[in-house]
Amino acid sequence: MTKGTAFVIGATGQIGRAAVRALAEDGWEVRAASRGGGTDPGWPRDVRHVRLDREDGAALAAALGDGVDVLVDMVAFDREHARQLTGLGDRIGSAVVISSGAVYEDDQGRSFDTQDEPDGSPRYPVPIPESGTTVAPGEATYGTRKVALEQELLASSIPSTLLRAGAIHGPHCQTPRELYFVKRALDGRPVRVLAYRGESRFHPAHVSNIAELIRLAARKPGDRVLNAGDGEAPTVAEISAAVDEVLGVRGELVLVDGPPPRDGVGATPWTTPHPIVYDMAAAERELGYRPVTGYAQSLPATLEWLAGQLAGREWSEAFPKMARNYASARLFDYAAEDAWLAGRA
């Protein structure tokens, strides 16, 4: 006997693949919807895959048919997506929707949206509770759109769990932060220059841990927002060491007091002046959440997948979205790095 029907939008994305597997293995009858209608070798055979453009409301209504017990949405980004779901509320028993830790702002109004401004890096409490202040809802930025999505769904008749995900990691990531260290290891770089003495922390969230939260929330419908992260938030220096250990190399850490000394030197995809750590107590209390993997424990599979994607290709070809998103960061400007290191001698 199944637990019911689950409909997953964005099923072949990074989180979706893990969520479909977790739900199916937990006894749900799963329909996996994606733009390409693809499948995944890790899914049980009875998972049904469906071709769907979620921007097409009529197509979504047709795909839902008479209704589902739980709808899981990986790719809802704003108020209009929420309204698309609430307009089909009579066919949706409950919803679990991915939001983002980017919704928070500190007590001075600083957030992810102000990081490039002078003194704009947020100083959040450690850890950040779900009761923390968020940016205002709107259409201007990723964070404001996610807040609008949250508010619209929580005000609806659909019992909705919103998961505020941290720095997502694991296989199938389009912007794998681990690439910063993996490429250096593969290129034989002898050092890892880290700003802020390598003490930056940006709370990671492995896809299998997010899938576990989805599985638990599907079992226990309700209106709630919960942080979604791993059981620990390692420093950048700890991440560097963990990656090197998996790859069997040893890079020297060059720790810089304060911010990156120049463009292209010392700034990683996790680097921030102040820690970003999400409080997971509410998820533990409300859903009984326990992480199914840790950061270091999950790395071998992530790095194996990442190395496979890089094989025979430039990193920017393998990960074009990362190349676009981090263009200004100059992640692999070895010339700038070498010049700065020479100047220290």
C-alpha cells in the first residue's frame, strides 16, 4: 500500500533527482515532471516520468489530473508561480516547495542583495532562526521573489512547507563550489589562498539532506518555513582540506587576514566576511530531521561526478552557468595569484 501520490516539478534537476528517489523509496507513487520528461538511473522502476513546462498552467493542470496528495516544487521562484499552484489548490493535498536562505536580512537591513555595497555584507546571528527578519517581498531580486513566493503559499488553503536551502551541493550541480578546489588540485596548484584566514562559513545543504526534509514534510503536511542544511557548517579551510584528502593531494593553505588582497586572489564561492549558518533545530523538532550524510562523507561521490563532467572539457564549457555567475570573481586567475604570492616573498 502506497503512502499516496506525489508529483515532483523539476524532477531531473539537482534536488529533484534525490527527492524523487527518496519519496519513491518511502512508498509514494511518484510522477516525476520535467521540461525534458527525462528519468534518472537512481530512480525505482515504477516512477512515472512526465514532460512538463511548468510555465504552462494548462499543461500543469492536465498533468495533475484529478489531483495529488503532495506536490513538490523545485523550480517555483516567485508570486506568480505560487498563484499558479494556489489556482489548482483543489487538486493539491499539500505542497513542499524549495525556497532559499537568501531571504534573510540582518538588523541593519543587509542581505545577500547588499553584499557588493560598501559594508554591505550581512551580519546574521549564528545560527539564523526561521523567525529572523526577511527582505521585503517583491520582484527585484532572487531573495525578494522567494519571500513573495513564501507569503503567497502560506496564505493559501494548501498546507505548504517552504524549505530555505543553504549552499546546495552534490552531484548534478550547475554551479559546484567544490570546483574551486578540484580544479586547483587537478592543475597541480601548490597553494590555496584563502581570505579571512579561511574561517568563512556558508552553510552547505547536500541534496540528499534536502530530499530527506522533503520526505519528512510530505509525511506531515502543514504550514511552515524551515531551514534546509547539513548537520554542520565547515569553514572554507576545512572544505579545502576535505577536498584535497579525497583527491589525494596536499595543498598549502595561505591564510590572509581580512578580505581578498586583490581581484582573483583569495575569494572562493564560500567566502564571506561573516558566517552564514542556518539553525536546524526547528526541522529537528517539527519533522524529526536528522541529516542522512555529512559534508566530508558526501564528497567522494560529488567529486567523482564533477571530475567526470570536466573530462576532456574546459571548466567553463562543463559548467557554463558557473562561468557566468562567477565571471567577476575570477576564480582561476592563477597569474594574479602568482603575482601576489611573489610580492609576499
